[in-house]
Amino acid sequence: MKGSPGRLRQTYGRLRLGTRLALGLGVLSLVVFAVVGTALTTYMRDYLERQLVDQMRQAQVVQSEDAEEHGYVLEQSYYGWYQAVYDVHGADPELRLPAQLPDDSSPFTALAEKMRNATDDLARTTYLDGKGLYQLRACEIKPGVVLVTAAPMKDIERTVGRLIAVQVVAFAVALLALVVFGRRMLRRGLKPLSDMATTAHGIASHNLTESAARLPLRADRRGGGPEVEELRTAFNTMLEHIDDSLGVRAEAEQRLRRFVADASHELRTPLMSVRGYADLFQYAAANEPGERDRHLSRLRAEAARMGVLLDDLLLLARLDAAEVEAPLRLERTDLVELVQQAADAFRASRPRHPLTVAPGPERVWLSLDAQRLRQVLDNLLANAAVHTPPGTEVSLSVTLTAGEALVRVADSGPGIPAADREKVFDRFYRVDKARSRDRGGSGLGLSVAGSLARAHGGSIELTSVPGETVFTVRLPLGDSSDGGRTGPPPKPISLPSGSR
């Protein structure tokens, strides 16, 4: 039996919430009914006893006159009542005869004894052998003479018993109705929670490992009150967030697969070239110095191209991974001087594309990685040269706005089609699919430029119409710029020979 409370708790814990609430409501109602019934019964008993005592007081007025005239009570007031007159002058009360008393008269004598020293009338409830419960009342007729009257309380007990029976039946019916209808109301009120649980089970059975996994289920049933509405809103909001996260994950997985496939394809071409030239070098041209030099030159070119591709892939991977040690080495640098250096390098390497640098501020000091930002400028300028015919004009400009420095790279080429503008910063994306990799590049230049601009806290924007394409690099000024007015001389900038 020691485990009975534990088993009851376990059984109660396995019940549904609506059943437990209904049982809890029933227990609470039972306690309330018990308190109300006890209070009502006690009040009714006290009221009836006071009524009986008042009736006895009125009867004793008549009995006192009768006893004073005759020396004892001559007439009985009511059927079943008892009355007796005692002389209390001596040591013990002395009963005057004749007297109407039951066989057990000791309670009368004891009350008369107490009345000897009392100043007010006395009343008590006692049980008389063979007669039942009686109410006794003693009053003084005159000094030394006491009248004791007893009235039966069976009518009061009968009335109180009936009241208790009525209360038990009424409270039992009310409790049963409260539990039954309360459980139905609770079940209806908790129906939205059951719907949410069903939705959660449906989501749990959904295969979330698929790349295109989505959560079409929602808890749409209304009702249940403000609290349930708040829970439903929070539940649906959580599902929306999970759905968005799954969508982002699916998109990232798809982008990763495409990236791996494109990277594998891009790396396979120079590797096949390296293998082919190596075979030619080994078998066909081993004894011809001129042919051997040409094969070695092609081997170096393909290896260099593959090295540049791997460097770009490594840089993008480091930027995507957001390493604790960021791939940027920030220092105070003059942006105007950096742009001028990029322009000079472009003129030297792309003489067939005239370049102009628009007038602007003399100095713009920023905290940036000069090598990486130079790579951004070189990639944008190279993109303008590769995708425009010879003779196309290219321009560079540096301007200042509120809190930003803007570097614009513009060309007067044919422009970029609207369908391709949102994809030009994707990795391995080429606007002109017919271009060879030697002429069109690997498709990583703009992606690298955009990632590096974001790593500096900026961005790159594209606007293009037929006859003009503009890439705008936005860089935050922060506290390192003096607005182009004054500043220390620029530090020397060392650039690697292979920067793009």
C-alpha cells in the first residue's frame, strides 16, 4: 500500500489535460460545497436552537407564576417537556414535589446547583438517557427557588438532517453536472491546443532532410480565448521561422552543390591541359628545344591560371566562413591614391580601353586593406575591359556622401541584360556563355569583389542601361576619414604582382 499514492500520481499524470482540469475543478467545487454546506447547517442549527430557547423563556414566564402561586408547576406546557422546581437554600438542591422529570434527573439537579451562584439564566444541551437530546434552561423564580425546564430537540435534529440530505443531493447533482459539462467546455476550449499538437505531429513526420523541405502545416483553427490566440500566433510564427530557415538551408545546399560542380568543372579544364602538355613534353617534344619551351610556357600558364582560381576560391571560402581571424589587414590608407594606382595599372595592361579619372577630393583616408580593395578595383576594371569591345571608354571617380565614400567604375559598353543583373555577382556566372575561359575569365571576379566589399562593411551596386554600365563601391567613412581635406602623406602600398 506504500506505493498507492505514487501509482495514483502516475495515473493522474497520464490523464489528458482536459480531464485533469475537470477533476481539479470537481475537487475544488467539492471543497466549496462542503464549506458552504457546513456553514449553512451550523447557521440553521444555531437559529433553531435560539428559537427553542426563546420559546422556553416565554414558557418559563408562565411556569414561574404557576410555581410561585402553588409552590410547583401545576400544568405542563408542551408534550414531551419537563419542568421541576428546586429549593437551593441548603447545601444540596431540594426538589419540590410533585415534579415532571425523566428517570435520569441528574442533569436537572446539576443545572439547579449551578444556578445557585449565577446572576443570569442558564441554558445547556444534554443527552437524557432513553429520551434523546434535550435543551435545559434554568431561571430563578425568587431568591433560593430555581425553575428548570427541558425541551426535546428531536424536531431540530430532524430538520437539520433533512437540510443535510437536501444539500448532499443538490451538491452531488451540481458537482456531477459541473464535471460533465465543465469537461465538455474544457475539451472545446482546448481543441485549438489539440490541433496544434496534431500539427506538431504532422511536422515531426515530415522529412526535413530533403533539400526542398517545407512546412505547409499551420494551426489555423480560431477560438480558445486570448491566451490560446497568443499561443497560436507564437506557434505559427515559430513555424514561419523554421520554414524560412529550411528554405535558406535548401538554397544554401543547392548553391553549395552548384558551387562544387562549377569549381570541379573549372579546375578540371586546367588540370587536363596540364596533363596534356606534360604528355606532349614527355613523348613528342623531348628532343626539340623550341617545342619544349612552348610546352613549358603553356604548363606555367595553366598552372598560374589554376593557382589564381584556387586563390579566389580560398578567399571566398574564408570570407564565407567568417573566420575569427578575418582575412583583412586594415590600415589607414588614402583611397584616392589607391584608385590612381589602379588606373595606372589598367592603362598599362589595357591600352585599347581609354580610361579617365574624374576630379574628386585630394585625400580620403580610410581604414581598409589596401591589397584587397585594390583587388576589388582591378576586378571591376578587368570586367569592364573583358566584356566591352576595344575602344570602349572606361571612367573612374571618387566622391563623398554622408558617411560614405563612393568609387564608381563606369563603361560605355553595350550594358548588361536585365535578366543577368541580379546574377552577375554569383560565383562562376558568365553573362556571355559563348566566351571561352581564356577571354571571359572564371566567373569569380565580381563575386570576389562583392565579398571583399562586404568584408569592409560596404557594398557594390550595379546600374546598367544600353550604352552605360556603372559599378558603385560604397565604403563607410567611419572615424578614419577627414572628409578629403587634410591628412598625413599616404603610406607606401605594396601589391603582389598577381593581384586581379
